Amino acid sequence: MRQNILKMLIDNMGEFISGEDMSDILGVTRAAIWKHIEILRQDGYVIESVPRKGYKLVEIPDTIDEYVIKGGLSTKLLGTEILSFDVVDSTNAVAKEKAIAGCREGTIIIADKQTGGRGRMGRDWVSPSGKGIWMSIVLRPSIVPTKAPLITSMAAVAVMKAIQRVTDLNVSIKWPNDILIDGKKVCGILTEMQGDMDIIHYVVVGIGINVNLEETDFPKELRDKATSLKMELGVNVRRVDIIQVLLKELEDIYLDYINKGNSNAIITFVKENSATVGNRICVIGVDTSIEGRAIDIDDNGALVVKLDDGQIRKIMSGDVSVRGVKGYV
């Protein structure tokens, strides 16, 4: 009932809708309508009430409610179905369950808090309640599996553009899946694929953005490596603003590639805004590590590294972790 009332208020944002009309449409008493309005007010929604006029939604709190996200969303594919949760273990885990069960492409799983959020290489991801964007997107691209790393690049470009549009902050992309501000990580992307040799069944794109975290929200060992939009700006940022812009940017990039098959614009943007290409790096694998200079990103999104002995290696997303020789970059 609460969700239905909220949807009606959002659909009529800034205009009065009478309690009688809401009561008739929803088939409940006006007293029940009033009760749920009071609950919404307690949750931070600013709702005016005027006798004989009804209720008017004036202000929406910083929330990840699916109806709030959809209220300003201009996408056609991403977000047609949004499942929002107060707490989950991992949005990627939920997204994979939904993908296996046959959910539609573009389904979004988003949570206010994760208790078991993961980054690459199985690392923990700090995901406190109400302070970040912890979101996973189910895609079913009609591309061969060797092109899958491009999905990570698309997501990185979309996140970077969204942060820039909403905050004007200067951000960069650390290959393959991190977004940095002044060398500190503000976002991580975890892309997981399930498919066969020549076909992709689904790709889950997990995106974690530190939006309104404080320094004390991070473990001490991460405080010189991680940051948030609030820490950089000094003010809170509405999460829904970032989410809506991000989904539109990602949809535009994704559909353009799926329809045209040209990755040039994606790779060019990543290289132009890279915190990795041109730098000396250490590539850390499961059993070994190599040092060299990152010299390029190829058409499939692989990092091209020139080793000290002159050899050229191509590193694919998911195989390695990249760190600067003098520490995290």
C-alpha cells in the first residue's frame, strides 16, 4: 500500500491529489491513506496536506526507492524493472539469481546496504547503509564472450560521465574497473559473465559508488586509498541523481555498441581519461607479477603492457589486479 501511495504522489509531483481519489483508486479508507502518508513523512518525504485539496509531494529524501528512481529515469531498457532492498548480502549475487531465473535484460538490483559486498579478486567492499550506490545490472548482450571486457569499459565511462555531470569533480579511470579522484578510489565495478564458448547468457555489472561516506566509514588501512563524493565536495550528494544519469549514459553507450559494433568511442574515452595508460605499473596475477609500462588499451578493452625486456603483453579484465609500483593508483 505504501508503495502504491508513493507512486501516485510521485506521478503527481508538485500537484495536489485528493485523499478521496486516492481512497477510491486504491480501494482503502481515507484513514488508511492518512496513516501511510504519515509513515512517508517519517521516512523524510515532505508532503503538504490541505483540506478539500488533498496531498502534494514537495520534496523527496535521498532514497533508492524504485519509484523514486523511475520517476526521473529516461531510459528504455535499463531500469524497466528495479528491485530495491534495504539490505542484501551482495547485489551481484541477487542479480545472478534473477538472471538465471530468466529476468528481463536491464533489470536493476539495488540495495541501501550490503553485508557481503565484493570487489575484484574477492576483496571486501565497504557498503554502509544510506551512504552509497550499491547496484547491479543484468545485461544479455548479443556479442561473443571475447568482447565481454568491453562491458566493464562501458560501465566505467558511464560512471565517470555521471559523476562529472552531477558534481563537476575531476575523475579518471584506472583500468579496468576503478574510478579515481586524485588517485583515490571512489567507485569499483565488478563484471561477472555466464556463457558458453560462443555465446553469452548474461552479464551482471556490479557498481559500487562511495557517495556520502565519511572518512570514518572506511577501515583505517583504506583511508589513504579511498574517498567519497561527499568527502571531495564537502556536501551530501543525492544518490538518485547519480543513478538516473548513470543508467542513461550506460544505456546510450551499450545500445550504440550493440547496434553498431564499434568500440572506438568507448576505448578512446577510456584512454583519454586513463590513470593507467602511460604509467609504469605492476600487474599482479594469482601466482606471479610483472612490471612494465602500460602503453595502450586494445579494441577489446585489454590493457597492452610493454615489459622491461621489450615483450608486449595483453592483459584481459578479470585476470589481474593493477597497482602502481609505488602503491595504489
